Amino acid sequence: MIIFPAIDIKGGKCVRLLKGDFNNITQYKKSPIDQASEFFNLGFRNIHLIDLDGASQNKFNNENIIKEISKIKKIKIQIGGGIRSLDTIKRFLDLGVEKVILGTAAIENIEFLKIACNKFNDKIVLAVDVRDGYIALSGWKKQTNILATDFLKKIENINISRIIYTDINRDGTKSGPNLSETVNFSKLTKIPIVISGGISSIDDITDIKKNKFSNIQGVIVGKAIYDGNIDIKKLRELI
């Protein structure tokens, strides 16, 4: 199972949001580059990177930071945040990231998702952000009446690299992941699933890992690392 330490970038700084709320933001001392280097030096080879400026303003002001992080030898970055065009996908891949995360644009336009997956083989990750079972879009501000499980039926035959399933109500809360809902979702598809939202402890991760769900590929860990609830060195032992 892949453990993805998370780095959210806003204004060139390393931050975390609570439930995606830009009014509830915590800024951390380490720069995104230093934080990525620390994760890598501890043995983590996969990083979950979100450009919050891209997500909120459609402004990709952090490209130099992303480029510098991607220069770390053998690091694998999956990046998201307001990516809505083939040109932008190519731009990030050219910077050296391994995979690009699509969200709103892909869910609102499945044909775009299909074209992107065909053009950039095994490079496209789909973010399915869910509140009470229903997909939310546009930085979680736009709530839809689309059940995540219903949407899954529409994309099963598209060559998606992986799906990140985020429970919005758990994100940044350190209240534990919504494991039962995520597992039920994962049983409906052969596409690898990454769990996101609410990871609070090493026990949360070992619980996911020991159950050996067939297509749970990984877990994203963010705020619990930064706030010290998870000892990063102990987390490393689970890689």
C-alpha cells in the first residue's frame, strides 16, 4: 500500500485547510520544497501535492516550486488543483510530475476525462470528493445531487490510473477515515482507490493496511503529520 504524505501549497507556503475551507487555514513553517525533501529523505517516494492557488483562482503561481520538488531524484508526484485543460496537464507532466489529478472538469465533462486518459496513458488520476455520499465540485463549494456510486458506473471503462476518494466531512478533522463507505465504493470498481480525509493516527493506517482490500492502493496523510499526531518516523515503517 502506498502512503502519500500531502503537501498543499498556497502563496508559495505549505498550508492545510479544514474541510477545504479557505477561511480555516493553517500555515506551516517549512517551505513546500523543504517538506518534500524531508518526506523523501525519510523514505517516502510518493507525494500528494495540491496547488490551492490553482484550485481557488485558476492561477498556477507555484510552478517553480513544483518544478524544484520534481527534481528530487526518484520522487513521484501526483498533483491537482484547478486543472481543466489538456495543455495544463501537459505543462505539469513536462515539469516532471508523475500523475495529474482531475476533479471538477472531468466530472462535469466525461468526454474530457476520456480524451485526457487516452492522450496521457496511465497519467490521469480522478478526484471524487464526496459529502454524505454525493459529489461536490469547484473546491467543494458546489454540491451536486450526483451519487458517487452512480457516477462510477459512467467511468468504469475509462483508463483512469487511480481514484482518490475523499470524504469532505472528515478532511482535515483528524477524526478517522470513513473506511466503510470507501471500501463499499471500492468494491464497485476495478480502478485502484486511494483513501483521503480524516487520517488521525498510525492505527488508522494499519487498519486499512491489514484488511488488504483488493483495490485499495493507498492512503493520503496530511494534517495528522503536520500537527504531530502521527510520528513520521513510525509512519515510515509502514511503507
